[in-house]
Amino acid sequence: MIDIHTHILPDIDDGASGLAEAESLLRAEAEQGVHEIVLTPHYYGKRTVGQFLYLRMQALERIRDFVPQGVKLRLGAEVFLKGINDPPDDALCALCIEGTKCVLVELPYFGRWSSMLFSRLNEFISETGYTPIVAHVERYEETLQNPATVSALIEMGCLIQLNTCAFTTKETKRFAFALMRNGMVHCLGTDAHNPKERAPDYQKAQRAVEEAGLSKEWEDLKNTTRDLLSGKLPQRTQVKIRKFGKRYF
Ligand SMILES: [Fe+2]
């Protein structure tokens, strides 16, 4: 399994606090069968990209000795975009997932998304050739209330990430399964923050997905995620896009 979204690096954001928590999260990931972890601390634009990359490297050095055998780490970031005063293209590119041309982006949680936000995403894709991965698409008021927004993001060239807990949370599971059935999920992440309330839960998610009869989709998703980390993106035309409205729920 690959976990594409985590806050395991210690003391850099609201994720792991101290080495002990980071170590515990790393161990939990290995126990869940995760063999590759993308480390994606929040980037809110409060620091320069240079400062952020330096702090990220320091945090990585602190956990190196605690990485379970057989687990590979990869650096990334979760970059908040809102359509106004966002980081410029070169900053976004510098914050991409190591070894890829993909950037994990977090969008506003509440309210409708502005046309400026869609323009910013569009412009970033066309000007850089990089691909935004929209983090935890089940957590936004915009996507939950207007599921067709997810189709629009995919049509624009974004990839879609779901949190593993989306399949087991009452408020989001129908949405998550509907996206999965329609081939509209490209990668999963645990968004693990701490060992108590937000620990890795891959196995629980896998059980829920299998019980929903989506074992094949789960395997496909594993392959898509592996491919995208090796630089091979799903073809936009191959993504099964349907008008994805409330009737699917
Ligand atoms: Fe996150």
C-alpha cells in the first residue's frame, strides 16, 4: 500500500508532535501494510518555500532512524489554495511530490469555491504541465453539496485523493463509494496526524471497500497510485467521467 497524504514529520505542522508520535505513526503505517509513505506537511504560505523545504529536511533527518524496514519515504507537501494570494507557479512546483510532477493541494473547506480558484488551478496546469492532486475530496462543502464539481476537477486535469476514513465515516461513505464506483478516485491517503485520534486506518478502509464489493476497484487504485508516483499519470480520456450528480447517492 502507498499512503500519499500524511503529517508524520514531527513538529512542522499540526501533525506528529515530537519524535515519539512520529515513530508511533511510522510503526502503525508498517503494521497496516503501507510500504511507501509520502510526507505531506501543510504549506499555508506563512513561510517562504525555502524556509519550508529547510524545516522539512530537518524533520526528515530526525525520523530517519525510526523508519521501519521495508518502508520507503518520499517528500511532499499539502499546499492550501484558495484562488487569491496563492503561491506562484514556481513555488507550487517546488512543493511537488518528490520524483513526480504532482502537487497535493488542499482547497477551502466551507462555502462555494470561487471562479478564481478554478482559474488558478487551470492556469497552473496549462502553464507548468504539473498536476494538482486534490486532497481529501470528501471533506469539502463544495464537493459534498455539488458532486459534479469532482467531474469538473477531473476534466480540468486534476487527480482526486480520498482519505481512507471516507469509506468508514457515516457522513462521507456513500459519496466515497460512489466516486470509487465511477472511477473518479486516483489515490488514497490516511491523512494521519497523531496516533490517537488520526492514526493510519488502511485496513479498516480496505475491509469496508471489499464489503461494498469494490475489491477490483481497490486493486486498480493501488496500481494507479503506484503509476503516478513513478511518473505515469492516468490518461484524462481514460478516466471514466459521468455527470456525477446527487442522483448517484
Ligand atoms: Fe492533510
